[in-house]
Amino acid sequence: MTDLETFRAETRAWLEENCPAECRGPVASDEDRVWGGRNAEFRTPGHKLWMERMGARGWTAPEWPSEYGGGGLSREEAKVLRSEMRRIDAQDPLSSFGIWMLGPALLQFGSEEQKKRFLPEIVRGEIRWCQGYSEPGAGSDLAGLQTRAEDRGDHWIVNGQKIWTSYADKADWIFCLVRTDPEAPKHLGISFVLFDMATPGVTTKPITLISGKSPFCETFFDDVRVEKENLIGTLNRGWDVAKALLAHERTMIGAIGDIGGRPVGQVATDSIGVDEEGRLDDAMLRAKIAELEIDAAAFRLSMERVGDQVKARQVNPAIASMLKYYGSELNKRRHELLMAAGGADALEWESDRSDHGGAARDWLRTKANSIEGGTSEVQLNIIAKHLLQLPGA
């Protein structure tokens, strides 16, 4: 056996033994995901055990260096781990902005002390993060942010407001862009800092969307003390960190296009039934579902290819915008088809039978996919300018 075959066999055996039965199968809703943190909630004891077991091996962040709590796996070994998890339909042990966004930025820009302090806690699910980027007057024009950090010697005093801060009301810490030099051009004079959401002066207010629920919040800072040891990267050069992190965020959002959950065809079959040949008894819907599944398979392969290019440092940073745009559109298409497949039942809003309108609320939630992390219009402009190099873009 080759080393990779040996690794696959050992990984398969470990997963079979250690992945609890309740952690196998599609995640029913966002609320059922494991987010970790100081006030972590687990749907079952098995979900807590699954997070702890995977975190102890570093397999919640399998390609991070082992000295920072990661799995230390090669790209090829990480692929094997993902494929073996898919084989038993294992759920992700931990959903984490720390893993998806902050961690890669810390690995690139953080000091050795910062890496050793924060990364192991992220891997083990002991700290939950939120992102302080957008402001009421600085959304697509993010560099126009006005949240200010006033220098007080060994610390800053931060005042301002962020908006669309996902899960700010549940997060332990925030990674935040603040203006440390108000006289500098807007892309300069910005710094990237970390601070505890329990710090005096931090308040949050949830924002309710059309779906009746939302992960988003308004976040307010009133004379919040931030220690200077929590500056990531260089003072006034936080835009460099912000851009790198945005690429990871857009790839993360794009990954929703790697379709999971209950297959659309199965939902449609249960609702509509089959014809005499055993096929979904709606030819037009059947064709649209087939088209979605083909596009999703192609997108999944594209994600794998880009991952290899990133590892080899051969990828254009603007590729993240392509993945974000197409993944968002795929997810919107999927939920449009789920609504069509569910028929009138999919329109239920509050009944127990419909999980309190789960299908309709999830469909409405996908409308934000083309706004969050940079609007689809912004992504298309980036693709036109930096990937296609279209004249006048």
C-alpha cells in the first residue's frame, strides 16, 4: 500500500469508530450546525463529542500546521479526509468564521505569539468569532469605513458602528477594521484588530429579515478599550489583511454552491410522485433538477482545482469572486427548485409539519447570498477587470 492508501484506510477506520450516528446525514437547518464558543449549544451530546474528537486531532482545520493545533495534513491527505467523511455522510464537526476567515489571515499576518494564542482555540471550537467590516455608510465601498480607534498609549479607544455583523449576538470575539489614521487616504490609515465582545461598550442588536429571522446584527462600539497587542499585521496597513481575508470569505460563501442537504430530486419525488417509468412526474422540473446537479458537480470540481492552485500559489486572487458569484447563484437556484418541488406545502410558514416554514424561510434567506461578502455586481466587476481584463472594466 502507498502512504496515501494507508492514510485512507486508517482515516476510514477512525471515522467509522468515532463519528456518532447522530452526526451522519444532512444538516436540517443552520440552527443545527455546531458553532462552538464559550456558550456553545449542541443539538445532541454526540455533536459535542464529534467536535471535541475532531478538534483534538486538528481535523477541524486539517491543513493548518500542527504546531498551531491544526491537523498538519497535506493537500492530498485533506482530500482523502473529506472524501471519507462524505462516504459516511459525516457532518462538519465545526462551523467557524475563525477557521474559514480569520485563521488564514492570522497564519499570513499574525505574530508567532498571536498564532499560538488564538489558532488552537479556534481549532478546538473554544472561541466563536464574528466579522466587523461593513458599516451603514461603508458596504460595497468598504474602505470608506468610519469606526475610529483613538490612540491612548498602550491601547486604543474604539467608537463607531458596524452592520450586517453575522452572529454578533452569539460571538465571543470580533475581528474588526478600524480607522487609526483619519488623515490618510481611505485605503490607508485602516488597522485590523481583535477584541472580546464582552468588553464594556460593545452592544449588539439583531436585524430581522424578510424570512422572519436572520444571523445579522447591528453592532455598536462606545469607548471600547482594545489592547495594542491585538493588532494584526502593520499599523495603518489593515487593508492588506482585509483584502486577504475577503478572498477567504468569498470562497467560503461560494462553497454553499457545493450542494448538500436532502437532494432536490428526492423532495420533488415525495411531493409530485413518479411516472410509469419511475421518473419524476414533471418533465420540465426534472430537466431543471438535472441541470442543477450537473452544474453543481462541475462547480465542486472547480473548487477542488482552485484549492490545488492556491496550494501551489498559482491562482489569481480574483478567482474568489468567481467562486462567490457562481456559488451564490447555485444556492439560489437550488432553493428556487426546492420551492417548486414542494408545491403548495412549501409555502407553509408556521406549521409544525413544515418545521415552521423552513423551506420558505430558507428560500428567502438565499436572497442575501448575492449581497453578503460583496454584491454580485461588485463580483462581476472584479471578474471583468482582473480575470477577463475586459476593455473599460
